[in-house]
Amino acid sequence: MKKLTYGMVGGGPGSFIGDAHRKSINIDGMATLVAGCFSRTPEKCRQTGAELGIDPDRCYASFEEMAKAEAARPDGIDFVVVVTPNVSHYPVCKAFLEAGINVSCDKPLCLTVEEGEALVKLAKEKNLLFLVTYTYMGHVTAKHIRKFIADGKLGKIRTVQAEYPQGWLAYEGEWGGKQGEWRCDPKQSGGVNCLGDLGTHVENAVSRMTGLKIKRVLARMDKLVPGRVLDDNDMVLVEYEGGAVGTYWTSQVAIGHDNDLRVRIYGENGSILWKQEECEKVIMISRDGTIVERHRGNGGIEDCAAAYGRLPSGHTEGWLESMGNLYKSFITCVAAKKEGKPYEIDYPTVEDGLEGVKFVHACLKSNEQGSVWVDL
Amino acid sequence: MKKLTYGMVGGGPGSFIGDAHRKSINIDGMATLVAGCFSRTPEKCRQTGAELGIDPDRCYASFEEMAKAEAARPDGIDFVVVVTPNVSHYPVCKAFLEAGINVSCDKPLCLTVEEGEALVKLAKEKNLLFLVTYTYMGHVTAKHIRKFIADGKLGKIRTVQAEYPQGWLAYEGEWGGKQGEWRCDPKQSGGVNCLGDLGTHVENAVSRMTGLKIKRVLARMDKLVPGRVLDDNDMVLVEYEGGAVGTYWTSQVAIGHDNDLRVRIYGENGSILWKQEECEKVIMISRDGTIVERHRGNGGIEDCAAAYGRLPSGHTEGWLESMGNLYKSFITCVAAKKEGKPYEIDYPTVEDGLEGVKFVHACLKSNEQGSVWVDL
Amino acid sequence: MKKLTYGMVGGGPGSFIGDAHRKSINIDGMATLVAGCFSRTPEKCRQTGAELGIDPDRCYASFEEMAKAEAARPDGIDFVVVVTPNVSHYPVCKAFLEAGINVSCDKPLCLTVEEGEALVKLAKEKNLLFLVTYTYMGHVTAKHIRKFIADGKLGKIRTVQAEYPQGWLAYEGEWGGKQGEWRCDPKQSGGVNCLGDLGTHVENAVSRMTGLKIKRVLARMDKLVPGRVLDDNDMVLVEYEGGAVGTYWTSQVAIGHDNDLRVRIYGENGSILWKQEECEKVIMISRDGTIVERHRGNGGIEDCAAAYGRLPSGHTEGWLESMGNLYKSFITCVAAKKEGKPYEIDYPTVEDGLEGVKFVHACLKSNEQGSVWVDL
Amino acid sequence: MKKLTYGMVGGGPGSFIGDAHRKSINIDGMATLVAGCFSRTPEKCRQTGAELGIDPDRCYASFEEMAKAEAARPDGIDFVVVVTPNVSHYPVCKAFLEAGINVSCDKPLCLTVEEGEALVKLAKEKNLLFLVTYTYMGHVTAKHIRKFIADGKLGKIRTVQAEYPQGWLAYEGEWGGKQGEWRCDPKQSGGVNCLGDLGTHVENAVSRMTGLKIKRVLARMDKLVPGRVLDDNDMVLVEYEGGAVGTYWTSQVAIGHDNDLRVRIYGENGSILWKQEECEKVIMISRDGTIVERHRGNGGIEDCAAAYGRLPSGHTEGWLESMGNLYKSFITCVAAKKEGKPYEIDYPTVEDGLEGVKFVHACLKSNEQGSVWVDL
């Protein structure tokens, strides 16, 4: 495969997520960063570009300019990575899709269901590939669970217990830094904080692992830290099509939890327990109660998942490698498409991103009405 | 302290819980079993009595007879232990209270709020002591958490996540045995299965550890195993007085869980994580995120809790010892009261039992009405 | 079975182990304490006797008197429990054996190989039953491992890694109390501290679980806390008959460990990992690396071991229940023997106790000679 | 900092370690691979070069040629990465040092003490930088422990228990593949297998974390799998200067262990427990027994270590990131040296590599003489 090129919107000085996307793409070295609009401040943009060894001609003052210019170049970028705050995901993605450029966008996809539907439509019309970077679904073990359940090995799923607690916003007037500020600011985050950031991960993880479709939700969203304007603790009851039920809990005030996404899935023939902070292992319980622990790199992991591993068992892979797995799938598809070859999508797409937005909006509606069931 | 005597109603052949109460009382040897009505079948009753070395004259054919006869004896029992199926808790407890005999009753206290209120009233009128054996609250670590939070060390509690999953009733037409049968039979269990058995433990554990009072609940109760008549998986949202919120999950279909009561408490100044299956330890997280693990028998456990330990740290104490701790408190009080001495109640009482019944009924009502908020 | 009676030597005020033996016997209520020589101080002896409800006539001033008097009574004790400091195990056991009374003695059995051999001989001549209370081998999971390996399910054992670290004697001039004092006093403990107390447990656990016979040992015994006279940290290399090898580590200066006996056994067909502080579970790894966790009370535990469980899975059993299991076996045998019925010994005997003494002495010899191999 | 360039010797088709070095350098993108001698087969070498986008002119047929040619180029590589089987580490490193090129070599450094001393001398004479890639010491938590102990926070170290069990070579005639073959072949691995591969990691981890110097060792090296020519299970007793003692265990036949390097350090003021498979956390126990768990990315980690983290807490970093940290230090130093700026070495050097070789040879000698103490 010939190495591809990509550009980035966002990811300027102090951006955790932009740097993380770059590092994770670097691991496998399948694409090179050659263009960017890293910041709304031109100077900062050029500075980041210089640090990253980007040709100054390809450091753009605006994403609109970048989309047009790159689309016009014969050696224009193969895809763009969108890592701006949530509020600008939509216009940026739209601009690049309209310019005919494949898109990778951080989650949540956008702020409204209408925006999400527009992006789905546009990507389809333009026949472009669109990755939404639900990082945790890149884990080998997450991919394993998806295949294992799809093959019917747990039987009918009965209940799911999923949660994503963090503790970094538990403090009045402390912590959080730049990250915390924009997340808790309704203007930048789109009127939802915790559920938009963490709840979409939970929704996607459960949906992706189990294949369950949400029928309706009932949500209770709280602002537990005095003075907070947006939700920082959310509890959601879920009813899936087919009768399974679930509980989702997300929190940013759960002191002691770092980034503790956990999914527990109970079927008629067994259960699966998974924690992203210990993502090198998966606990699988069979119908007779036998508790089996499997490790990435060892036997017992589905082949299509195990193939993403880079290191032997016990040589731990983590967050960057998971994100790298998403990009490995996505870049492989972009390259195949470019060369007119067939490809198989094995990553969360713009359609998955839309599901997340729908989930958030159904929860917001349920909460506003006093925690009633709202159909998705 | 002079050794007391007690009687038992229930606990005949094949009864797990009766044997467990006897063994836990035996540990400290503070009371001797001298009377009983162990079974509704006189022959089985006498047989159990003989095996336990009970005087045949004190093996009674009915609990009514036993209550009257023991009340009339100069050496009558100091207290009765009620370990019958839930449906008969009320009449048995009532009979002994009316006969002037102190009562220890397994949870849940009874089937209806009216019954519960009647028992509270009767115990008060008769000035009798009444233990409801919420076993897990006897753990040294559970007592530690209660004191720690009561002293304000977590600050204002913000959210509680509690659950009690088991897997033993996950199977259609299998498992469960005698236990499973009566629990799933509406006539014997009082129209509620999982939430009555496990939900009351969760309600009591959270209430006892945190001191939080439930303002209202919203429940979703499911029958996930085909053919089941009563609930086997329950999800409850809780709003406490003062603004804290919580999620409770109980299940009997969660394959892989044995008896997995867990309580996680998040306050403004830190968190506490506790699992009854690993009850020798408690995880305490301070405001700055420092995760501290404490073990029974080591430093850092509140004195009033540590005093209940019998063995050095690492010499594990378990379920029988927890139940034994409840009895140690209760028997100490019964003995003190008998001798006219002052005593301090440090065990769950009939009032706590009533709270459990109220909780169950509010959940049943919420569920019937399609998961709406119901005040307690 | 008719309830038996027993006496106790040692176990006076402040004795942890005497109280623990009594409590563990109480659980199943198969024997009643009716006689004792609880302390070398007659007054303390009578006081403990009174607290325990012992007839003053059967509170003896010396163990010699007790052995003779009880042997002479028609209703004399069925067995004696010896819980004195190590140094007096031998004379006490000897006196009761000579008087024709069955013996339960705490480990280590005695101080010298000669003493141990004399006790073995005497017990045989007198045809008496002799339990050495290696508590941890009473665990259901320990019994399970013994059977599992005896049935060849791990294949040939290749290596064993066993350890028993504690931290309570890590401090100069602090902690330890009465316990610490006699253990570190050469006169009372017999010239060895940590290896005698903890090493014998390790030796017995490995031997009992695996059936391996030690061929030779190589020991390094250290006094790591300044001022200590006896060993507080011991490292032993072991070569077993048949070519397997092992490492044992015992320590009383390992801050952070409570009572952390762990055994890991590696065979050609799989491995077993066991920790006494989490003795309700056992980790079993099969030849292909599948890691399986089993819990007491659930499927997958050998029947002969599971039969000792008293409570359902997840209702934790601990140290007292383990000790109780030893007594259950022992008392069952004593009762059967008394009634002339056949019995099967399923507990550590005086022969096992002798093995422990031999192990300690071989290690002492190895260490004195600069850590050379010493045959057992 | 200007991006550097590097070359690689070894790392051809099927080489795990070569690919892993490249990926870990990629993460931070501080150096670009521009030259290589990836295989002893010229065709395979060119093929790997082509896949990696290396100019064919810089794909060399022999390492000797590569060292000379690169030294002669004005844009020659800034450093070479040596990832060949152990037996050729020495000649390759020597060639590049003699050519004046900085070296990064995988561990173990070389086969004999003489070779190691020669490399130390040569690096010094040539004033070149030399990284030995003891990967696990790149972990943030490993760096934290080193600083924590260096600052005296554990007080005097008393004992160390370290181990590195794996299970991948537990099988006769199975598994292991190309990796297993050369490791078990005396000609390619230099007469030692498990202790050379794993024991050097243990030696380095303990030495680097604690600062302890080994005074003497006593080793027992076994071949537990029938038919094996070289050691596959090693037990080592260690005496450090100053009186501390330790036990090291390494094994390749411990079924169920993937790559389970663990170090436990016990000092007079507390303990530290660390497992590389869970390297995002460290357990620290203070003098009073308080068990504290710290996570990379959270408070309580020494600043000089925390600075190496790339992601927030709970966004797991693993093996590649650890190796990347070694390269980050090394490349920073190489760049500073190139620009004539001061630099501080914060990575394992050729001197550390020599210590590992000395350790292995002392163990071999001890084992040959029947497990006697051998001075280092």
C-alpha cells in the first residue's frame, strides 16, 4: 500500500486530542500529515505547522480555505482529521465532504440530529468515507466481543450494564483547565456536557458490541457540582428492540475514576465483562458459570479481532493503539477506494455518529419532561 | 454476660438460612438454641429438634403454641429467630411480639407496608427489641463506612451506584431448587421476587452506609427469563432528600455473579467503593484522587467498627461472622435490657425493615405506572 | 453423631489462637468445651474457665494434672486442643497421648525432629488420632486443589512458587505485642521465628496440595530488622523428588502484607494460582493458556472438597470456617473411632507436623552452613 | 529540535522486535528511519527496505558495509538500532561505535563480560551515546519508583522479590516459532536462554528502581521441559551491598503468564508493588500499612516521571509508549549532543547492559558449581 497523506483541522497548541490522533496514526506510519488548520489564530496555526514539519503553504487560515485548496491540488490530502471542539464539527465536516475529501471526525459527530442527518446524506451523495473516532471500539478485545456476540455465542442478550465515570470535574472552581472550560460552556459544547462526551461512547460501545438497537430511553440528567450549568452526572434506562433492557451511567464527578468506561453484557448463554482501562483482557462467562479470562495476543480471541494486535500478549497495547486500529481500518479503505479496489468497512461511520446524536437528544428530551420514556 | 437462650421458627431440613443463623450465633456462643418450631410438619420439626439437641417438650407444632408456651415458662426464650419464607414473617413476628418476646426476623420484614407499620407499632408498645437481619451490614467494613460518612468525611454525598446481581435464576426450567421455587412463586414471596430479595438489601445498605433518605424512586422491573411470573431484573433510579441521586440494579439472571452486592458512594470530598464478596477490604478515595485500600484488622478502620473483628487482618472473616456481628449487638442489647442496664442499638431494626417494604412498594407502583417517579 | 467433649491447654486471656480454635469448633457445634488448663497462672485459668462456663473442677492448674484427671473420669474429654506457645507443644502433647487422649495441636508441631518422631511413635503405639491445625488446608479451595492434582489434571508438576509474607514485625521497637514478643524470643519459640511460624505453613500447603516430596533445601535466613535475634525473612530453594523445583519466601517485614500465603503450581498441563486471603476462589489455567476462575459453592469444584462448604457461593467463608473444616474431619473421625466405626482421615496429622519440623531443621542447617543444599 | 535520522540492523520479515522499535520511535516522530541492513539475505533486506520506504542505496548487504557507508555520508544516520539475535549484538555494536555512530541495542547487551567491557570502553573512547533498550524501564511508573526510592521515601531497602514468568515455551515440540527456536539454540543465544532473556530484565528493573548494587548471587537454573538444552526456569538468591536480600524467578514454562514482570520492594518505611502488565498503576504502602494506588496521569507521581506521559489518566499507555519513552530520552540526548548542547541521560546505558551480562555470568557460574554464592 502506498502511504497516504492527510490534513488536520484543530489540534493546535495544548490540544490533547489532536496530538493523540497524530501519534496514533504515526504508529503504523500508513499516512503522513501534510496540511492543517490547527488553530483559529493564524500565528498559532503556523507555529504548530512548523513544529510538525508542515509546508507553510499548506498551513491554512481557515478550514474553508483548506478544504478548497486541498481539493484543488493534484497531490491534495487523502483525508482530513477533524479535532475541533464539538460545536464546529458540523461545518468543518460539511466543508470537506463538499470538497470531495474523506473525513475522520472526533465524536460526538455534531450537535443536532438535523446536522447529523445532513452529514450522512452528504457522505452518501459524495460517495466518501467517514470515520467517527469512537476510540475504544478500536481495541482488539472490543472487536472480539462484537464478533463473538454477532456469532450468537451469548444467545439472546437480556440486559446490559454500561457506565463511564470520570472524576476530573468533581471540583468547584478547580481542575478541568481548557478542556473543562469548553465542555462546561453551553456555547462550545452544544448544550450538553457529560452525556455528549461520555454518553455517546457508552451508546456506541453497547451498540457496536451487542448489535442491539435502542427502542426508547428514559433519562435523569443532573448538575451535581454547585454552579454548574450543564449536566455532570447522567443516568439512563434503556429499552432495546426485542425486549432487552439496560442501564447507562456517566459522570464527571465520580472521584477516583479516571476514564472508566465499562460494559457488562448478560445473555441467555453467558456474560461478557469489559473495562477499557484493562482493555488487554476480557472476561467471558459461559452458561454454567465458568469464568474465563482471555488476553489480547493469546488464544481464544476471534481471528478478525486478533489480527489488529501488534505485540505479543502481555506487551500491553493501549489507547493510542486502539485509535491506531481505527485509522488502520479507515486508511486501508481510503487507499483501496483510491486504487479502485474493494474494501470492507470495520470502523464506526457517520451513521454510527448520527445514532449517538439521536441518543443524546432523546435523553435531553426525556430529562426535560421529568424522566419519561422517549422513543429513538 | 450470662448466656441467653433463643428459639427458632423455620430452619427445618434443607433450610439454608436457618442453619446459617444458628451457625453464626454459635460463633460467639452468647446464646443457646433451646426451642423451635422448625417445620410445618410436626415430624420434621421433632427430627430437626432432635438433631439440634432440643428438649422434645420445646419442639412445637405451631408458632402460635410456641409463642404462648415460651412466654409462660419461667425459663422461656430470650428471643426468637424467624427464618420462614417471607409470606409468614408477619404473623410469626406478630405472635411473638404479642407474647412479649424479642424478635430477630430475616429480611424482607414482611409483605405490605401495613404489616410493617403494625410490627413497628407493636414492638414499640411492647417495648421489645427487634433485629432485621440485613446480614451484610454486620461486616466490619460496612460499619466503618457508616461511621466514616456520618462523621462527614466524604462531605455531601452526590451520587450512589449500588447493585446486587446474581446469576442462579438465569435458566429456564433449571436450577434454583427449593429456594428458587418459593422465591418465584407469587403466593409464597408476596408478589415480588428479585426486588424483594435483593433490592431490600441494596436499599438498606445504601441507607445504612450513607444516612441518605429516599425522596422518590422510578423503577423498571422486568421478567427476562421466558415463562417467569415475577421480576428477575430490576433497575431503579433514586432521588434522595437533599438532591443526591442514585442507580440501583438487582438481577438474578446475571450469569457469572454469585452474590455480588456492591455499593459505590461519591461525595464532594471523596468516594468509597465496597463489595460484599471482598468485604475484608474497603476502597477509599480522597478529594485529590488518592486511592487508599484498607483492610479489616489493620489501621485506618473506625474504632467502633474494628471492635467487631475477631481475627487479625488477613485471617478472613465472612458471611457467618457478619451475621454473627448483628447477633452480637442484638444479644448484647437483649441481655442488657433483661438486666435493666443501658444499651445502644447498633443493628438494623424493625424500622429499617419497614423502610425496605416501603421501598419495594414504591418501586412496584412506579413500574406498574410505566416507570414514573413515586414518592416514598 | 453424639456431640463430643474437649479440653484445651492454653487459650487464656489475650490468646488469639485459643479463642479462634474455640470459635471455629463452635460453628458446627460438634464438640463442647468442658475442661481446660488455660494459663500457667491458676487464677487466670479459673477466670477464663468461668467466662467459658467450665465447671471449676475441670479447670486445672497444670496440663499434667489435667491429662491424668480427664483420663480417669468416665466422662473424660474426647480430645484435647493444644494452643500453647511452640516451646511447650511437645510436653503437652506427650502427656495427653500417654494418658490415652486424642490430640489437636497447633502448628508447628514441636521444636526438634526428635520430639516430632517421638510424638509420631507415641500416637501410633497408643492408636490415637492427632490433628495438626494447618488452618489454611481446611479451605474448600485448598482441598479442591489437592484432589485436582492428585487426579493428575496438571500432569507432572514442574515448579512451585510459594510465599507467606506478613508485615507486622517490620518495625523496630513497635507492634507485635504479646504475640510478637514470644515469637521473637528464642526461649519461647525454639530458636526460629518466621520460618517456624510461616515456613511450616508454606511447606505443608505445597506438600498437601501437590503431593510433592522435598528431596533437599537450600536456605537463606535473615534478620532484617536491626536488633532482631531470630529470622524475620527467609528465602528457600527447594528440589523435590522427581525433578521439580520451587522457591519459598516467608517474611514478617513485608509492609503491606497482612497474612498473604500464596501458592502457585505449574505443571506440564496447566497451572493453579491460590491466595489464602482470597480463598473463596481458585485460578486454574489449562494447557492452552485458558484462565479459568472458580468459586467455592459453584460448579467445577471437586465434590470431596465442595462438600465442606456451608454457604452458597458468594456468601464468603473465611479463616474460622477453614479451621472448622479441619475440626469437622477430626471430630468425625474421633466420634467414629469411639463408636468403633470406620473413618477416613482428611486432615493434617502428626506425620505432617513432623515433616514441617524436618523442613525447618534442614533450612536452619543449610543457612548455618552458608546456604548449601541439605537433604531432608 | 530537528528531526533525526536512524538506521536499523535486524528487523527483517517476521521480526517482532524490529517492528516494535520502529513503531515506538514513530509515536513521537522525533527520528526517521533512512537506512538498514534488515536481514542477512540481501533480497529480504531490500524487500523490507522497500516496504519501509527506504532508499535502495541505503539498504545494505552487511552491517559492516552499512557502518562504513553511513559514517562516510554527510547526511549519515544519527544513530543505529541493533535488533539482531543476541549472538551478533557485540560485533554489530562494535562496528557502529568504531564508525563513530551512536547506538541503541536491544538487551541483553552481548554474550560475555569481556564483550560488554569492550563496548563500554569503546563507547567512552569514542564519546558516543549508547542506549540499551530495557523497555519496561521506560514506563512512567517505573521512572516514578526510581525517583521515589532515590529520594529515600522507602528508607533503607530490606528485601526485593522480583519475577518474570512467561508460559510460551512450556510445551514439548510446540509453540515458540522462530522466536523460540533461536532462543533455545545455544549457538544463537549464547549458551543461556531464559535467564539471558528475562533475567536481565529483572536484574535491570531492580537495580534501576532501587539503586541497589548486587554483591553476590546464588542460582539454580533448570531445564524443566524434557529435551530442552538451555535453561527455561531460573531461581536466584541475591545479596545486595548493605545487607538487603532478594529472590528472582524467571520462567518460560509458567503456563498462564504472558509477560509477567513484577517487582516488589520492601523498605523500612514502606513498600512498592509494580507489575509491568498493569504498568499504568503503582501500589505504594506507607510505614503504617496504608495501601495507596497511584495511576499514571494522576497526582502523586513524581514530576520527572509524569512528564513522559502523553495521555490523560485512564487513557492507557503500554509497551510501545514505554519503549518510546526510552527513545524520547535517547534521541533528545543525541540531538543535544549533535548541537553541542548539554543533556542529561535518563535511559539505560551500555554500563547497565554490562551489569546484566555480569549478572548472567555470575548466575551461570553459581549454577555450574551446584548453587554456591558467586560475587559479582
